[in-house]
Amino acid sequence: MSAEHDPALTYASYLAVDELLQLQRPLSDGPEHDELLFIVIHQTYELWFKQLLHELIAAKASLEAGDTYRSMSILGRVRSILKVCVSQVDILETMTPLQFNSFRGRLSSSSGFQSAQFREVEAILGRRDSKMAGHLPQVDQDRIELITKNRSLWDSTLVYLAKRGHAVPAEYLERNFAQHYTPNSQVQDLLVDIHHNDPESAMLCERLVDIDEGLQEWRYRHVKMVERTIGAKLGTGGSSGVGYLSSTLFNPIFPDLWAIRDRF
């Protein structure tokens, strides 16, 4: 019998609610009131990262297939998810530094710096450097390395543009995807032409700018939340805390799309 006709299937069993609600395990004595919030927020982030990976993988396939409307829909959803990730910072900021420090010592070396899924998201979006996964377990490093050997979302976008008849430089379509993408004046000239003469592709490019801006917004809110909560203290996972997070700001994912802003 298929699941949709199973009379035993309930909301709780379909969503595994009982199991889900057992996954929040505070370590502090009492436990401290605010530790549950900290756990729930970060577990929710991991669920959203899982969904982002699901959507980005689908977006790459859709772009490479030349499907404009499905690609636009998926990219719009990615942007909406990033907005939710940003809004969750508002909830975290209801926790004062004193409240966080009431259980921070229990976190030991654990930190959001160790989120393998977020590194996977970064890899699909185009990050390529030796520092992004070296602190993670080998199984996570292997998974991220596999992603970096394949096209990023931008590389898939270039395939999409080529399928629509635009003269994308061949060396960019056939480049070594394990290397970081280098902004290119020919690609930028092409993008300016697309904005003037191919409205559908131009709208898709603007969806990518939405995503880029959304991720940068999330990074900024994350930095300020950490700064107001722990100040200049070192991060629990071995990072330099605010110093490390600040270094990630204002680094666009799609530099060619930003480079043409003053050419219209």
C-alpha cells in the first residue's frame, strides 16, 4: 500500500516528530534556560542548509538543461531561504552575553565553524580554497572535495548562457572547476549585452545577485550577532571568532555580476 493511502500514517509519524523532539539535549546544569534556544536555532540552520543543498543541486541541473523558468523558481526559493536564515539572527539576539556565557563553557570545541553542510553550500556557490574544509573530519573533507571538482552554480550559469547562444569564452566553459573562478572582462562585456538584449537571461542573472546579496547579508548579521554576544573572544571551534567572520564579509560569490553595476 502506498504511503498516501496508509491509514496508520499521521502528521507525527510522517515528520518523525517524536524522534525530532528528542534531538535537543542541553548539557548545562538545570539546564540553563537559554541553551535550548541555542540548540534549536542551530539545528534549524542545519535543516535549512540541507534544503539549500537540495535546491542548489537542482538549480545547477536545471541551468545546464537550459530550463529558464524552473531555474528562476528554484533560485527564488534559495533567496527566500536565505531571508529566513537572516531573520533567525533576530531570535538569537534576544539572548544576552550573560545568558550565553551561562552555558558557553559546555560547548567545548564545538562551533558553527565546524558546519560541514555550510561548507558544502559555499563549495556549490563557488568557494575554492584549501582552508575551507581542513578542520573538518575526513569524510566531510572528501564530500566537499568532490563538490569542488565539479561546476559551481556560476559555472552552470555560464553553460545556460552558452545554450541560449551567447558567446561565453570556451576556456571558461571547460576550465578546471577545482580552481577558484577568476572574474573576466569578456564575460562582463557579455553580461552587459545580455542585460540589454536578453531579458530572460538578465532576470535570471538578477536572481543570482539576489542570492549573493542574501548570503552577504546573512554573513554580516552573523558577525554582528557574534560581536554583541562574545565581543573579541576566540570562537569555540578554533576560529578567531569575530576576526574570522569579518574576513568573510564583502566577498561576492558572482564578482562579474557586481563588476557591471556601473555600466548601465
